Amino acid sequence: MTISVNSRKKQAKKSFDELLNDLRTSNSEKVRYNAARVLGEMGDASAVEPLIDVLKNDRNGSVRLYAARALGELGEVSATTPLIESLREDRNVDVRVRAARALGRLGGREVVEPLVEALNDENPQVCITATDALIEIGDVATDALIESLDSEKVNVRCDATRALGEIGNPKAVDYIIKMLKDEWVNVRIYAVTSLGKLNDTKAVPSLIEVMRNEKENDLVRAGAAAALGVLRDQRALLPLRELIVKAEELGELEDTALKSFKKIMAANWKPVNEVSGKKVSV
């Protein structure tokens, strides 16, 4: 008879004070960043100041990264300024990404400007994370994002256009319509998609114009057709039908137009008794 023995010892959970001590004094970066991670998960606001100190002063990027993450999880507004400083100044890309994410969780007007600035970051992951953070913050970021539509940088215009569509504030509609004329195709793709998400039929004539424009990129035209399907406005039925009938074979553009045509028909269909105003007895 053989008996198998599990020789691995279970690690005892450390107390809050032990974790703080590890965070402040351990020579092991792994011990320090694990301490930061667990302190964030514990949810004790007493850890905020020690974590801020680590975020500012620890030489190891991984430790600062987990400190930023923990501060976002703890949700204390006192961490806002240090996180903004890290977003603007830390040389480690991953720390800037985590700082942006944490600021999105903290929210507030004071974080909007630094996050909008981060759309200009040299690293695309920081830009994407800052955009997502602004989306998480919501309406309060709308005005700053609208201003960013005039940026000379293509990626900033793309990110701002996408964010405004996700936030969904109707005041952005007219500005996004103007982005349909942007010289860069990626911006125009985000513009047609955002106009569908903003769900304002004011955009219908402009979307029809884009869809009909044979000189326009097919992805932009297909995006406009899809947005028209989302808006479900009857004014789009004839232009959609014309595009479908005109095609010798159905490509992606025509297939999208057909789907949108069906959506609009279904949304606007009324039973005969409703149209005539008469009740039908069964």
C-alpha cells in the first residue's frame, strides 16, 4: 500500500500590516507588487497613502503599475492627482496605461483634461486606454472630446469620434456629421458608426449622401448603410433600394444595405387595420 503525501505548504494569508510592511521595505520587486495588488483587492482606504508613495517613488515599473491599479480599485479621490502625474510623466508605458484606467474609474471633471491629453501619447495602447476611460466617465467628457475633433493628429480625431459615439450625448451629432468630410478614411469610418450609436435622425440625409457617393471608400459607405439601418428612418428606404437594385452582384456594401432595408421595413410596418383605421373582426 502506497500513501501519496502532498508536500506543498499552503501559504498563510498575510495581514494588512504585513502587506504594508512588504510594500514599503521588501527588497524583492515581486513581493512589493504582490503586496500592492492584494492591498487593492482588500479595499482598505488606509492603504491609499502608502500606495501613492510607491506610485511616485518605487524604481520598479511593475510595482508602480500594481500601485496604480490598486488605487483605481480603492476609488479614493485623494489618488487623483498622483495618478494624473503618473499618466503625464511616467516613462513606463504600462504604468501610464494603468494610471489612465484608474482615472477612468475615479471619474470627475479634473481627470478629463489629462485623459484627453493622453490621446496624444506616443504609445497607441495609452491612447486606447485613455479613450476607454473617457467613455467610462461619460457626459462630463463630451465638450473636451468635441474640441479634440479639431486635432491635427489622425488618431486623436479617430479616438474622439469613437468616444463621442459611445458616450451618446446628442450635442455631439452635428460635430460628428462634419467628420464625414475628414480627409482620413479611418476617421470617416468611426464617424458613420458613431452617428448610428448617437441615434439621431438628423444624421440621415448626410449618411444617405455618404452611402450614395461612389467615390467614397466602400467601408465608409457600408458603415453609413449600417447606421441607416440602426436609425430606421423611412427616408433611407429608397436610397437603399436603389443601391441594391443597381448592383450586378451583392458585395459587402449591398449586403449591408439589404439588411438595413429590411430593418427599416420591419420597424415601420403596420397591420392593414392600423393603416386604414378600421378594426378587423376575427
